[in-house]
Amino acid sequence: MDSHTASDTDHLRGAVADLHSTRVLSLDAGGRILDWISWQDAACLYVREAVAWTLGEPCLTVHGGHSRLTGEQSTLLLHPIVASRGHCRSTAIDPSPALTNGALFARDRYLCLYCGRHCTRGELTRDHVLPLSRGGRDAWENVVSACLACNIHKGGRTPQQAGMRLLAVPYKPSWVEHLILSNRNILADQMEFLMHHLPKNRRPS
């Protein structure tokens, strides 16, 4: 199957939904947020009749084969939010976001949390607030994004010992916030849905 846009559905960042940038938000039948999935995985749910319900206007049209009888090409409209059939657990615990440099830099908005400079990914490093050599952990609550100069200046000291003030307290993102941070091409319907599921005590953007 190949795919192209069904309409000029705008992305949050002003782009048009297309095959290469659009991901579908996957839910279970109870509405619990699972993860981003590719258009191919979403199409498989439709073909297997495993879609329980959808939200939002169709954002992609997938084209299949041609009918031998009519010559018409089959099409499949994909929605931005898709809930799949099957067993759902209301008491299930949300996954824990994996701590990677990409996820860390996204959490900290690509800022050095010591000098406040906005950096590219290549200019940032992972700094352990309490150094590993002093018993610090490689965990969300103990790491921040830091430019190379600040990281070198801090060295194996704590921020207090180095005379460096942290601009924000490191924290572990919720699963929903992690999904927002991990996708730069979120559709308006998806963003509205995710924003309603953010924890109320999250750190302000």
C-alpha cells in the first residue's frame, strides 16, 4: 500500500499531515493512552477490524489495490487517534519513560539548565546533579541538560560546590508528557486530547 494526505489537515507546527511525519495516537478500548504508532500499524488495525473507536477527522488516506471487477482502487481513511479492541485494564500503570539523551534534552527544552543558553542537540550533554562519583543515580530526578562548557566547569562537584545555580528542578516526565515531547509533528486533535490528560502538577513549559 502507498499513502498520501487526505486533506490539508494542519499540524501543530503548521505542516500538512503526510506519510513521513504523521504518527497515530494509539489507545486501548477504555481510552487509556498507549503510544505513538506508524500509519502502517494503524492500517493493520483497520484491516483486521480491530479498531474499537476513533477520534478526530481523518488525517491520512491509504491506497490499496484495484478491484478486478470495477477497476476502482480501495482506500482507507486513518484517524489521528485510534482505540483498539481487546482487553483493557483500568488499573494498569502507565509505562515509565526511558531516560535517553534525546528525551532528556526535550524535557529541558534544549536549554542548558545552568547558563540558560538554548543549544542544539550536539551541544548538550547529560549532567548528573549529584555526581555518580558521589553516589548520585542515573535517573530522571538527578539529571539535567547542560552545555559542554558548564558540564566541564561543574566537573565532579555538586552545583552548590561549583557555585552554579540550577534553573529548574529535574523531574521524571509523566507518560503523556513524554509522548508530547517525543513527537514534533503532533496534530491538533492529538494535542488537544493529550493536554486534557496531563497531570495537574507538571512543571510549566
